[in-house]
Amino acid sequence: MSGSGRRQPLLDLVRALQRHGLNPRLFSNRARLDAALAEPGRRGALHALVAAGGDGTVLDVINRHPGAPIGILPLGTENLLARQFGIPQDGAAAAEIIAAGRTIPLDLGRIGERRFAIMVSVGFDAAVIHSAHAARTGHIRRSHYVWPIGLAMRRYDYPELRVYVDDVTQPIVGRMVVIANLASYALGLPMAPSARGDDGLLDLRVFHGGSTFHLLRYLYMLTTWSLDHLSDVTSVRAKTVRIESAARAPVQADGDPVGTTPCIVTLEPAAARLFVPAAR
């Protein structure tokens, strides 16, 4: 197990796994976890690698140990991956899912050397995430985004983005881009409701408007499930996406800053295995 957070759910998870005949070991130090899994016998006997925390913890585990079967105990500020698959914020319930042994293959996106499970975005929300992480001094909370949102609304200038999809030579031109592998999005907004993690495709939304007015308009249409009615939003699906811009634009993946444009996003089909409830 890897991660940090409230102690009681972790203890509940450990005790419940023991009741199921498993032998959990808790790691709070990533280097020690890496060293333990480098031992061939231990890796071969591994039932699950459980990430206890938010989406950042889950993605750190996936990136450090690709191919390992992943269980989740959602404890962080946000865990969209757990929400997507109905994994509860309860140690004993998470242990039941892991002990039952049902896993599904999960596509992963890739940007540079980093894999992601949920989505990449370029533009306004990435600018907010860059600012929030630059100012953080510990675990990030929702309140940490309030000031960066206000700052970005005043200062972000929405540089033009050229989006190249697969082998199409003509770019889609926009001001904000979301590339989704899964349907989950912050605050439960339906950014890409048709996105699936097992179809071998990424779902793109390219927003053509670039101003605070357009941003608020897009947000309103999202909350009313009406985004598809807008003529200045392009929705496509692809396996590879390349984004360029004259002025560098911020990029984020699953809530973490990952540099600026230009960037290339690709898909790795069925690159992870995830423990999910039997009903999924």
C-alpha cells in the first residue's frame, strides 16, 4: 500500500484485508516501496498495490509501477478515478473490493514520460492548477484554488492553440482544450460524458472562445448538460493529439502541472489493471 491521509480508514483497510487472508504492508516512503517491489519474489506474489489518497497518489503509483494491479482507497481532496468506478471512501469497503479480485483493464493516456488516467487540459484550468501548485506548502485543498481562479480570470490571455488530431494535417484552432480518457471531471461537470477508459480512444473538447465571458458561458452550458449545442465547441475522438501554440500555454494532467505547449498526448490501451466493485 502507498499513500497518506487519515489514519482510521487506513487501519480499517489493513484489518479488513487481514480478515480476508491477505498480508498487507503499509508504505509511506515511496523509495522503500520501490525497493520492495524490485524484489522478484515479492512482485510475483503481489495481489494488489493499493494507493491511499487522491488522484495524484494513484497516478504516482501507476507511473512508478506500470502493470501492477491497482486498488484505491480514496482519501485525498479529490479522487475522480474512484468516483468514476464507484469505489467508496471507506477502508473496509475498499478491502472487500480488493479481496474479491475483480479487475478491469484501463486505458492510460501519456504526455511526455507521464501517464494519466482521467484527462489532460491546456488553457485556463491548467493555468489555475499551475498557480495553485506553485503556492502550495502541503496537501492541496479545494480552498487553495480560489485565489488562482480569480487571478487567472483577471490575467490569463487565452493564447491560440493549434490542435492536430491523429494524421489530419489541418489543425483545429481553439483557446482551451480538454483531452479526456474518462468521463469524471472536477465538481462532477459533464465535460466529456461519453469518454470511456476501455475503448482505445481519447475524447477531445476544443473551445474556440477565449475570454472570461466565454469561460463563464461554457461553464453554464456544462452545468445544464448543453455544451454539445454550442457551435464554438468542437468534439472529436482520437488516439494521438498534438498541440502547438505561438505563445506557450500551460498544460495539466489529472490535476498536476506538466509543463507547457507544445505537447503530444497519446493513448496506451489497457495499460493498467484496476480493482473495481463487482457490480461495475
